[in-house]
Amino acid sequence: MEQFHQTAAGLTVLAPAKINLTLLIAGKRPDGYHELESVMAKIDYCDQIDFQWGTSPNIELVCTGPFWAPDGPDNLVWRAARLLLDKAQKDLSVKITLTKNIPAGTGLGSGSSDAAATLLALNRFANLSISHVDIHAIAASLGSDVNFFLEGPLAFCTGRGEKISPISVAYPFDALLIIPNVNTSTKKVYSNYVHDSKRYSLWADQINEYLDKNRVDFAVKMCANMLQESCFRLHPDLAAIHEQAERLTGRKVCLSGSGSAMYCLLEHQDSSIIQRCCDTLKTKFNCISRIVHNNRW
Ligand code: C5P
């Protein structure tokens, strides 16, 4: 599976989801954002975006697929395309079709990934020759997670999340991804967050030591996500799903980003245990579950 495919009609790009393998908050910044330290990994669960020349002036965005997304300026795909064409000072007519396979508001970064994929693909499709540095600047203006999706597939992200240090050692993994039928608001989860500087120092020392030794696997086992408490206080139903998933798998289950999705790293798991877990979470909580892997790009 490659990210870009040239088709007879135009260019197709895949936009992979991410999970946060660790997520620490160092504190609140004067600009209202939180200072983040997060190991993020792309996974092989993707939205698809198709680019064709349009017939009407401007950008036409059509959204399709199992999950809903807005089809105008509220969509980061539309905004990314607009900003890129403005930067190139070109008013081209482009038809963009977004196939939304990943639900928004789940901490999987799909909107941000769609935006990053749009910047990369439209630059190619329309031969805009915008530099990678300029693409990064546009990405940062669209959202905190967008820059990561221009790089990866595994990186340590700091600042608002927009400063990316790629991790060069590979960390292959299989995970059970659990997607509750709940959409969280990143903004609300952050504003409900109560900072715990002691926990931050403790976890940061440990994680930095592991990362210095290239032991991403040890860092991941900590299941460190400082937004989890805030998310579960706002959504007690997610706390219940988390508890049930840990009981059913007999393993740690971690929250991705500000939720609602959770994942459990798999190591020689009995497939019947995993299947039973998926079935129970579907019946009791209407969760979607799927097995995912680390993405190669
Ligand atoms: O940057 P993005 O639009 O993804 O962020 C959504 C909201 O999440 C921000 O408006 C902010 O309230 C919160 N946030 C934060 N600190 C971060 C990232 C996001 O407080 N590092």
C-alpha cells in the first residue's frame, strides 16, 4: 500500500490515522495551548482523497464513505486546499472527493491527516512547487497535529504538537483499535484537564530515558496519557468501556489523544479472546473494533 496513486482521472492519496503511544503535558502556555510531549505513530487505517480537475470555478469538495464530514470551509481538506492555492497564487478549479473511513472526534487525527495529505497531494497534482518548509507553515496554521502527518510514520512531537522529531528506529506493532460511538471535543478535554506537575516529571524522566536508549517498546508499555483522566471525567461511558476492555483482554488499554478511541497492543494474543472482546464491546457499547498495524510511511 503506497500513499499516492496516479489514476486515469487524477491523483488519489491515502490519509492514515495515528495513535499516541505516549502523551505528556508539560504545562499550560501563555497562548492558552498546552505544551505537549507525545510519541505518535501512524497506523494502516486510512481515509482516501481523490483529486480531479473541476468543471466549476474554485474548490469543490464531495464527502462520501461510512462517516460524515462537512463539505465546505469547515472541513480541513477544503481549508488546506484553499491555503495552498492562495500560497501559489493560483485560482484553479479542483474537485476533491474525501472518502471518510475514520470517524472524527476520536483522537485518531483523521481531520489533521486529511489536511496534510491534501497539502502534499494537491502540490503534486497541480504542480504548484510549494516548498516543504512552506507546506509545514501552512500545516501548523491548520492545527496542532497536521505537521506530524507530513512526516512520520513514528515521531516525538513537542510544542503544541507541531514540532516533529522523527524516531529513526522502527517500532513494528499490532494493536486492537477500539472506537466507541462517542465523539470527544479536544478543546473541552484540554480545558477540563488539571495539571499534575509531579506526574509529568516522573513520567517524562522515565520516557526520555527509554527514548534515549531507542526503547520505544518500553515507553509504550507505560500507557502514559495525561489527558485520560480529563476525558473519562467528561465521558464516564468511556471509562466504563476502558475498564471492560482491560478486563476482557487482560492487557493495558490506552487512550489515543483526547479520545475517544483506545488501543491495546497485541503480543501473541489468543484470537478467540480478542474476538470475544470485540463482540462484547459491540453488543454492550456499540464500539467498532479492528486490528491495525504500524504504517510504513
Ligand atoms: O490545534 P487544534 O485545533 O488541533 O487544537 C484544538 C484545541 O485543543 C485548541 O483550541 C486548544 O484548546 C486545545 N489544544 C491545547 N494544546 C495543544 C493542542 C490543542 O490546549 N497542544
